[in-house]
Amino acid sequence: MNPNLKLVILDRDGTINEDHDYYVKSADEWVPLPGALEAIARLNHAGWHTVVASNQSGIGRGLFDMASLNAMHAKMNRLLLQLGGRIDAVFFCPHAPDEGCDCRKPLPGLLQQIGERYGVDLAQVPMVGDSLRDMQAAVAAGCQPHFVASGKHRGDDVLAVARLLEGVPGVRVHADLAAFAEALIQSERAARSAAGRSQPGSGHLE
Ligand SMILES: [Mg+2]
Ligand SMILES: [Zn+2]
């Protein structure tokens, strides 16, 4: 439990890896998006812990099993390790939509589980995803919503994205996970130097 833990929650399909209309069902079908794993490693190097929150109804629908899901995540972490990055944990909803669970996004259950597990205030936690339901889950859980146009809405024009997200208060839009990482690191840097300026005599070298 560490209320000061720097934590980022990431959707998986369409945010870290290529999404498919027919589900990502195996490690072979799990293909990272360009620059996404590098972005995670960059966040990790800047002190951010990264966890995944993913709907995996393919389990509940019987399209793939836990062994396949574990193999996908082993591949993800193996590729990340080569870049010096890691996903600390994968939280997933295995339920089909008709099972009436409380963890399937857009419901906030999965994100709340993460908040409880890590003992963090979700208001301080960015949640990144490529679909409206990710953003709805983020808002419902009190996370900071960050939309990436790298998955379901890749290629949509600015107006279409604005329309999609018009009911999501405070949402920020990024091209992809690399752009999100850049923005987060820059805003943290700006906040730190603003704090430094307001404390005369506490100058620092960087
Ligand atoms: Mg997604
Ligand atoms: Zn669920």
C-alpha cells in the first residue's frame, strides 16, 4: 500500500496491441502496436508502474482459455523485458456481457480492484484506452481519462472523435500510447519545475 505510488492503468487491445474484430485468441495473434512497448518502458523508467485492465470476454464466450491468455501476457512481458519495461499486473474481466458482472468495462469494478490492490487514490491515476467504454469506466472509477486513437477509432477524423467523447468530462486525446507517455512525462516535468520555482532556495540540477 503506497498512496504515492505512480500508477498508470492501460487497456490492452487497441492500446498496447493490435485489436481484431474476431478477438485476440493466442500469443501468435498478440502483436504489439508500433512504439507501444517502448512507451511502457519509457513510463517505467520515469518511475511509473503500469498495470493492464482488460475486458476478455473471449474467455466467457469459450473462444480461448486461461492458458492462451497467460501465453499472450507472457509474450507481452518477454518483449517488454527486452526493452527494460514491465507490466506489474494484468487485471481482466473474463465474463461474457450477459453474465451481469461488475468488472466488465464500462463498469468501474476492474479499476476499483486496482485502486484497492495498490492502495492508491484513483483520482491521481491516468487510465488509457481506445474505446468509449474505457473512458466511461475511467470516469465512473474517478480515474483521469486518456483516449488513444490507435485502436477501435484509428483513422477517425477529429470531429468524429470529439463527438464520440463529448460525454466524457476531462478526457484528453492522444494519437497513441507513445504520445500519451510523452505528454504524461512532460506534464510531470512541468509540475515539478513549477513546484521548484515556488520554493526559493530549493534549486535542483537536472
Ligand atoms: Mg481496447
Ligand atoms: Zn467481469
